[in-house]
Amino acid sequence: MTEFLLSVHVLVAIVTVGSITVAASMFPRFALRACGGGKEGDGRSEGTGAAVLLHRVCTGYAVAGVVVPVFGIATGAQLGVLTDAWLIVSLVLTVAAAALLGLAVLPGQRRLLALAEGAATEEEARPIAPRLSMVTGMFNVLWAVVVVLMIVRPGSTTGA
């Protein structure tokens, strides 16, 4: 049973979190393209379409990503490591990453999409994009730290 739980945990983490980190990182560039210029053939419509798609990827996979900590906790319970420091820190960082995603990244994407769909100029969108990129980078770093903790497991007695 432990192998099944761990397999689902890892596979869903790769598919969902990996997709979110890539899509969220690409989003600001396409949203700015969607807001830039107003002439035919300048990439505005392609930028808007790509930005909408990337936002949908982020929101859809964020919902599916709830499975990652659920199966992670179930795996930890099976292994008897729920009170290990590395797992507790990982859970805290996971909650922080989820909060960043839900409270900053996705709302920032929605703001940029609203500007793009309202035919805003790049100058109107430019102040939002760097903040969104920074918060997205923080989200990505949190997940990278969680991955390292899952692999290294400092203080673990499981031999890894």
C-alpha cells in the first residue's frame, strides 16, 4: 500500500505542480504581449489566447494539486514519519506555496487578463507583471525546497 500511495503522490506532484510552475512562469510574458500594441498582427491576440490558456492550466491544476498533500500525508502515516521535522517543514512550505498561489499568483493573473481583455496598454500592465513574476518565483522556490526535503529527508532514520 505504501508503494501505491507514494507513487500517486509523486506522479500527481510531477504532473500538477510541474505544470503550474511552468505555466505560471510563462504567464507574465504572454499577458504583457496581450497588452502591448494595438495593431493587427502584432501578437496581441496570440498573447491573449496563450495567457488565457496558461491561467486555465494554473487554476485547473491547482485544484487537482490538492491530491499531492493528501497522498503525501497518507504516505507519511504509512511510513510512520508524520512527526519527523523534514515532513513537518515540507507541509508548512506546501501550505505557504498554496497560499501564494491562491492569494497572489492566480489573482495577479486575473488582473493582467482583465487588463488584456480591456485592451489595456503595456504601460498599464507593466507594474503588475514584475510583482507577479516575483511571487511566482517565490512559489517555485518553495516547491523546489519541498522536493529537496522529500529527497534528502534530513534527520530521517530511513537510510536515505
